[in-house]
Amino acid sequence: MAERVEYPISVRLPGYVVRKIDELIEKREFRSRSDFIKFAVTFTLGQMMLEEAKELAKNLSEEEIKAESEKARKKLERGEFEDEERGVKETLRDVEREYRKLMGAE
């Protein structure tokens, strides 16, 4: 499995945002401010990527979509996405787990 590297980033947030994050931590929705921020950033990036993919798909014909799918399938067969795919799957699992916690499903 690919090594997961984390980078420290300093962020300044308004007080009311920090208070809301702290409320979620008190309710045990997240373990820390850092965990919440990781979730929020990952979730937002995922949403943006989905919207971007939808926009790109609007401009593709059915034949182009099939061709792109076939290219991606061949890359997967050759293992070219292997490390990226694992990282994406881990991130999606983390987002799903945190989302379920946030929605009270766990």
C-alpha cells in the first residue's frame, strides 16, 4: 500500500466556525479539529471533482465516453492506477465513515 503522507497546514478560521467544530467534537462526531478539517476538505474536494466530471461528461458523446472508459480500464489492467486507486478508495472510505458519523449512522 502507498505510504500516506500528511502535511501540517496552518489555517485561521472565524470564532463561530471554531465553536461549531468544537460542538461536533463534544458530541463525539469528530475526534479533533484536525479530523474535522480533514473531513471537510476531503468532502469538498470530492464534491468539486464530481461536479467537474459531470461538466466534462456533458460535452462528450456516447462514443467518447466509451472510449475514455476503455482507456481507463486498460490502465487499471496494466496497474497504472494501482497506487492512486488505493489512495482514492481509502479517502472515500474515510469520507463515508465520517459522513455516517456526522449523520448519526454510527
